[in-house]
Amino acid sequence: MEQKQNKLSFASDYMEGAHPNILSRLVESNLQKSAGYGLDTYSDSAKRKLRTACNCPEADIFFLVGGTQTNATVIDALLKSYQGVIAPESGHISVHEAGAIESNGHKVLALPHTLGKITARQIESCIRDYLADGNHEHMVMPGMVYISQPTEYGTLYSRDELCSISDVCRKYSLPLYVDGARLAYALASPVNDVSLEDLAKLCDVFYIGGTKCGALLGEAVVIPRPGFIPHFFTIMKQHGALLAKGRLLGIQFDELFTDDLYLNIGKAAVSAVQKLSAAFTAKGYRLFFEPETNQLFIILSNTQMDRLSQHVDFSFWEKYDDEHTVVRFATSWASTDTDIEKLINEVI
């Protein structure tokens, strides 16, 4: 039976393996013996480089395997049993983590979003409404705030927006936690004005994503104030989030933060999305909104969607109306010019 020709793949940004530099380091160090649980020299080196990149020399840094695991572990560590986490309705913890936060006994207090973002005013209103309710002792108390940079829509919080959210969180003593699963693409965006140093100053905890940004797997949790989460190492162990061969994560982040690789690895993906956006527009397709990072959202008629799906993999996002659907095309650090040109010239 004749094998069907491979389709182009723009369904996600973690379809490939790892950056060649990382694979080389893993092979070179494969037979070397090292301490476990992230207490090895590779992890120590990576932590030093991350502290330098964030201009936060005292930060606690921990390496975990994946995004959902990281979110569930950090949020459970920050909240008391009677507290919940404020988040956008579209946030990853609200939609695509299979109730991981709720399984730990914490409610996600979801707020309406605008292209993935929530505002400082919304957050303050949520907190004040809770405090003003005469029955609030019977309710879930807002205990922290979760946002992501970029958002699930690939949009970015500006530094001013992040400062405003941070101010509200500190006013009410709520930790601010930023999910950075796709942070490399935010840092590479020409419209971004938030740096790693800004995140370290304005957030209580954030993580630097590796899985979607050039690593085989792994996320780096940064806690700018040392000891802010006491015994986080032990909490990781309780959540099954402590990797015995921790050097596998340390080596990857050590390489990602050598010669500014992480700061530059997302540039090709962002540039590719801009090319795709211009091409789709020139050929009469409707953008859902102008892309800011590595995700492009297009409004397709059902006929267009059926035709394109024969040649390229993309992601269903949401129903637009009875005859149209919003779909997502995602590029990555490994997207090739050849695939971009094929999509532009042969498919759309």
C-alpha cells in the first residue's frame, strides 16, 4: 500500500526533539557519573547562568520536567488549603491541564480574558469582591495570581501591564506567578519590552520554559527571593517532580544559557510567523488578530479548513460561528525556511 505523503506540521511548538547543541552535550556527558536530584555540577553551572541572566544572584532555582507538573507543584506550594488561584479563563491551568490544580484541592478562580490577558483592575476587583462579601469565610479565598508570558494566544503583557499587576498583588500580599512555557518566543518578539530581569523584580515565582523552547524536556523555576517557598525541594519530591537524574535537566539549561542561546532561539519562529501572517493576508485569509510571538490564529471557513487540513497539520482553537473556525499555526525554534515556503507557495 502506498504510504501517504507527510503533511507539513504546524500543530504545535514542541514537535521536534532538541537543539543540536543540547544533544551534543548530552552525548558528551553520557558516561560521566554525577550526583542526583539536581545537585550535580551541570545543574550548579546552569543555575549560576540563570541567576546572571535574571540579574538575581540570590535566586532559588529548581529544574522540573514539564509545564503541568511545574504549575501544579508551584501553585500547591504557594496556596493554603482554603485558597484558590486567580487566572485567565483561557489560562493553561484553567483549560488544558486536566484539573491538575483542582486535584490538589485548589480552585482556579477564572477571570474573563482579552486575547489571553487579564488586567490589574480585574484582579483587584476579584479580591475586593471577596473581601466585601459578608459570606466570604464560606468561600474560596484568592491566594495568588497566575498569568503566562506569552499567553495561550501568543500575546504579551507589556512591562507597564506587568508592573500594574505586580503592584496589586503586593498591595494585597498575593504571590504573582508567571508561566513561561514559551518565554523564549516572548523574549524574541520585537514588540516585547519585558526582560528576565523585569520578571525577577516583578514576580514572586516564574519559570523559564525549556520543553517548547529547544530542550528535550524541562522547565526552570526561578524564585527571586531565596526561601520564599520553604522546603520546595521536598515539595517537589512529594509531587513526583524531583528527577533522580537531575543532570539531564541541568545540562540542557546550562547549554540554553550559553552564548545567549535562549535569548535568540525564538527569533526564527517569530520571524516565520510574521512571514506566514503576511502571506495569509495577501491571499485573502482573515487573521483573528495580529500575531506577537510564534502563534498565528486564522479564521477559516469550514471549506478552507477541510482543504488545508489535507496538506498541513494545525490546531483547532475555537468555533467562530456556524460556518467558520479559528485555527492556530505554531512555529518553533526548529521551523525551517523550506517548510515555511512550502506552506506559503504550495498550500495556502
